[in-house]
Amino acid sequence: MAKEKTLDDLFLDTLKISYAEKKILKALPKMARAASSADLKAAFEKHKDETEGHVVRLQQVFELLGKRAQGKTCPAIDGIIEEGEEIMEEFKGTPALDAGLISAAQAVEHYEITRYGTLKRWAEVLGMSDAAKLLDQTLAEESMTDEALTGLADASANEMAKAA
């Protein structure tokens, strides 16, 4: 008979988001190169540095659990990144490119915000306060990145795309 799965098992399985973080690390430099706005390029480069920290924090959470850090293929993030690549291809050289890049990046951020929010809550429920603190740091950075992207969209990218 199969072992009953618990919240501990679900937490460990969901923690394998490091696969997604590593895919994002590969996508961010491409997005920075594609962006026409210097501010957007800088935002992507800053988030790449933060994402490297997210991978390290995930490794720390695995260590707290006494488990080997590992990722798990994530079709959701693969699809979101593929959509971003399509936007880069289809809108290359157009005034709408930066607005499209922001929308693609925000899709990634929103996915990560849901994952880290859930992981943080589960860590709290499971009494893993050190893990919850690490996950909360990443959640805060993902949320700040999302807000910064909204600011860039509102400041210029959406108007530039519309004016064209």
C-alpha cells in the first residue's frame, strides 16, 4: 500500500522550484539584451542577481531539512518563459517590445509569488520558522520586483507602446 502523503511531502516537492529559478536565470540576460529601455535592462540585471540569491536560499532550506537540494521539471515556468521568448521574437524592434517584456516578466513574478507565498505558509504551519524566514525574504524580493516592473510599465513602456 502506498505511503500516505503529508504536508511535509508536499512542502518538499514544491521546494523543488529551484528548477524554475534556474530557468529564469537563463532567461533574464536574454530579456535584458532585448529591452530597449535602460531602466528595464537594469531591472532585469538586478533581478538576475537577486535570483542567484533565491537559488542559494532554496539550498539553505533544503539543508535545514537535511535533504539534497534538487529541482523538478516545471511545465508551468517552461510555458511562461516560452511565451516571453515569443514576445521577444514577434515584437522585436517595435515600440511595444518593452511593454511585452514587462508583461512576460510579471507572469514569471506572479508564478513565483504564489509558490513562495505557499511555501512560506506551509513552513510556518510545519513549525519550520528558519525556513519560513528564508522563504519570506525571497517572497518580499519577488513582490518588490513585480512592483518595480509595474512602475516601469506605468512610467513609460505602456505609453510608448500605445503611441506607436
